[in-house]
Amino acid sequence: MEQESSRQGVRDLEPHLSYFVCFTPRSGSTLLCEALHNTGVAGHPEEYFNRLTGAYVGDPLWKQEENSVHGHEYFERVLAWGTTPNGVFALKVAASHLEVMDSTLRLMLPDNNGTLHERIAAAVPNAKYLLVTRRDKVKQAVSLVKAKQTGRWMARRSERPQKHRVAYNFHLIDSAVREILDEEAYWARYFARAGIMPHCIVYEDLVLDTPRALRGVMEYLNISLPRDFILPASRLSRQADEVSASWVQRYETAVQGRTKIRNLANIPLVLAHGALRETYVYPRAHQLGRALFGLATRRHSVSESLPPAI
């Protein structure tokens, strides 16, 4: 009886607008989703298709129930959990979550043999896409490596600062940079194949002026904020610290040194290959020769214009 009541509630909350918050780890997506949730009219964007989130986002109702329902019923529950009373559904999704989501959609839509985007369009109405990104990929990677070591993916202002033992490792940070770039490339391919132009939110701009970034999202979604709406102060606190800054500096210094070594080691290979010589060596040698000739010509002209020595 309780289950039937829940399913009836799903039908009562049939959304008319949907959007996806697409993100890479440590890009500020939690801050954005907190702001969207606080509007009360922009859905409840959560990682409903991430089965590993319980350890660090707490145990909301949807987390308590996700393992007890599956397939079509689970998707209906997701629609209910993510939809605000005005009929706006929101979902926060990483590239790695799409496999879980797609397997659910394939069970729901067995006759739909199209692309993932086409299955999503058939399952939710008027889907729009946000993409949360970050300009400084090294800082993002450092944040990711630290979060994995500490197990703390967010910090609240009400919590006491905690000290954790963390260790710098160049290869782990370098791997994290590549992981982030690979995920962004995945989203770029997904949007290109689906013909989607997402609305981009940049972490650095979001942190600088969250209300302005939120207004931009609401305008893109064509959702009006209540006239008296004032965005509450975020409950999240900044996790970057002196350790983060030192790791960024150490990594960037190491990358510069390794790049110089790789470039020097690659010179014999470039010189040994005709096509590479024509592409990289001859044009630079020609450009250098012209520069040296121009410098010699200018020096000669200057020496001729000087008055004779007495």
C-alpha cells in the first residue's frame, strides 16, 4: 500500500522541464547544485545514478531507498526525488554515471535502439544541459587527489576543521589531470553527437559570484525566481589550503622540468625523420636565419649612420 502511494506521488509530480548538471570531479558542481536546490523551483539535482555517493553525501531519503528498488520503478522514484512542485526535474550526472543510467533506460525502453541522448529524450521531457567546468585543471586535480586520500568530498562551515595525513605524489596528480581532461572530452563528444550546446558554468566565476552564476542558469532554463528570493549563504566551506597551494607549485615545477627533458630527448628523433625535419626543423631554421640576417642588417645600418670618430 505504501509502495503504491509512492508510485501515485510520482505520477502527481510529472515534470514538464528537465535538466542535467554535467560535471567533472572537483569542478564546483556541489556548490552549484546547492544553490539550485535552495531556489525551491529548480528541481533537486543529486547524483541519483552514482551508487558510491553515500559515504560522503550523507543518507537522504533517496539514498536510503535506492537499493530497494530497481529498473523502471527506480527511475520513477528518481523523477519524484528530483522534481520540485512546479514540475522541474534535475539530475546531477558525471560521465561515469551514464552507464548505470543507460542500463536502466534500456530496461524501460526496450524498443528504443537509438543513442543514449535519444533514450534520455524519450524518458524525460524537454531535457536541457548544464556543464560545470574549471579553468585551472591542476588545482582541480590536486583537489581530487586530496579528496581521495582524506575521504572528504565536501566540508561544511558548521564542522570543525579536521587534519588528515596526505602525501604529495606527482604521478597521482598527473593521472588526475588526465582523468579530468578525458571526462571533459567525453562530454564534448556527447554534446557534439547529440547536437547540444550546453550552458557552461565555470568554477572560478561561480565561486566569485554565485548569485550571478545562478541567475544565468535560471535564465537559460527559463525559470523565474520568486520576487523575494535571496540566495542563502552556502553551507559549504573552501577546502583548498596551504597544502593545496604547495602541491600545485611542486607539480607545475616538475612538469616544466620534465617537458624540457622530453624536448631535448626528442631532438634526435625529429632530426632523423625527413617529414618531421620539413615540418619542425627547416621552418624554424629559416625563421632563425631571417632574424639573424635582419639583426645584422640593422647593426650595419646603425654603424654607417654614426658620425666618424675624431
